[in-house]
Amino acid sequence: MLRDPEKNQDESSQNKPKGKKRPLSVHTLRTDAAELLQKKDVSLIDMIAREQERRSEKAEFAKPYQQARAVSKTVIIYSAVAVLIIIGAIVLTVSLKRDDGALTEPDIPKPFLVVNTQTVLSARQNDPTEVTEKINTLKRDRLPVGEVRYIPIKIEQFGLGSRFATAEEFFELAGLSPPQRFIESARGRWNLYLYYGRNDEDVVFVFETNEHAGALAGLLAWEPRLPFDFIRFSSAATSPTSFFFQDKVIKNIDARVVFSQKEGETHPAYAIFANKFVILAGSENALENILKRFIAGPIRA
């Protein structure tokens, strides 16, 4: 009986013994790297060393570029700051200028009294004798007897225009030394006048205050020094060596006047008008005439 050859082949193949299957190889980064190192005959330490050397060379190559970049950044920052400073200076200058290009002048403070003559005195902050010298020069520029000159004091600020001095700034400029209690009470408006009498010219200060009690206490504390401070504004030869202040009524206003038996000495006097205006004059005569003007009015607000 004949057999099908294909069938015989299938039977023979089924009768063959089964062999073991070959395991599959799994590729990982670690095994591939190990195999590569083995083929190249290179150790892991050598490979790490070469990588570090390569990075070092790259860093050295980039170092000049980084330095140049840092310098460029610094230059840019300083340039920006310089530009901002210049812009600020330009804005400040422009804001201080008028259309004609001149620095803007501050408004002159209004005097309390109506006067016919006004003279602005300019002074520098670092020159304590300049103000007193200029005031004493104006004394020689006489006005008719009984007239009053209003003298605003302007402080020159180098390159920044000017401003008018406060009372506290004037004390410093003129070298006056009132008690702190009086300075604190005289932080409002203030005026400086020159009164021209028959034989003399006297300075008169007027301070607006909202602290009547503080102003009076400050004046009383100033009395021992007041004649010595006023000698710089007085035409008298010397300050009184022996003196005292005494109460006196002038134009129905309580006042305090220096009493001294010697001629040719300073005799300052002061009063507080309407509990609001401290009037401090170089002489009793000057105080009386300024009080007349305040009583007659008008007083400018």
C-alpha cells in the first residue's frame, strides 16, 4: 500500500525530539555601554575622565565670552543709570525754567504792612556775615524819616535757583541764637523791616505765631542774650554791660524794653500784637512806630 509522501514527512517531523529554545537577548543602555567598552578596550574611569576633560575644554572656550558678556552687562547698567541721571537733570532744569530760558524766581513773600519801599537781599547759606553786612549797608541808603523798608531774604541755591528764607534759616544765616522754644513758635510767616528814625535806623522783625504762650516764654528766655545778638544790627557802639528788661505799655500794648543808664548802647524792645504777631525791634522808638502801623492797618493776610 502506497503512502502519501507529504504525510510521511509530517510524521517524521513529529517524531523528532524537541530541542531547547535559545534565549532572547534584551538590549539595555547599561548592557550596550558595557559591550561598547569591551569592544573599544576602554575602562569606565577613562571614559568619565575624557568626558570631564571635554567639559573643561568647553568651559575654558566659553570663559572669554562669559567675561565679555558680564562686562557688556555692567556697561549697559551704568549707561542706563547715567541716562536716567541726565534725563532727571534735564527735567529738573526745564521745570525751573521759564519760556525765556531764565530760572524761575520764587514769589516774594507779602509783607504784613503796606510799605512803599522793598529791597530783596540775596545771601548764601555758607556765609554767616553776608546778611548782616548787606542789612547794615541798606541803613546808609536812607529813606525819609518815619519810612519803612521791607527786606525779604533770598537764599541762593547754586545751580538750583533760589528760595526765600524761613525764620529759622534767617537765624542761622545771621548768627542769631534764640531759644528753641521761640524758634518752634515762629515757624509761620515772618518779615524783616528797616525803620528810619531821625538819628538812627533800626531793624524790626515781625513773626506770625499761633503759640502766644510759647512765643512769650521763648522771648523771656532770650532776654539775657538779646542785646548782644542785636548789636550786629545796631548803630550803637556797644551792647549794654549792665541792663535789664522792664515792662512798659506802648500804644496800649504790653511790651518789654531794655533799660540801661548808659548812652550809645543797644536798647531792643518787643511786644506781641493781637496775640499773633511778635514784633522785635532794635529800639523802643522803632517798636512804637511799627505798632502804630499795625494798629492803623491794614494787615495783609
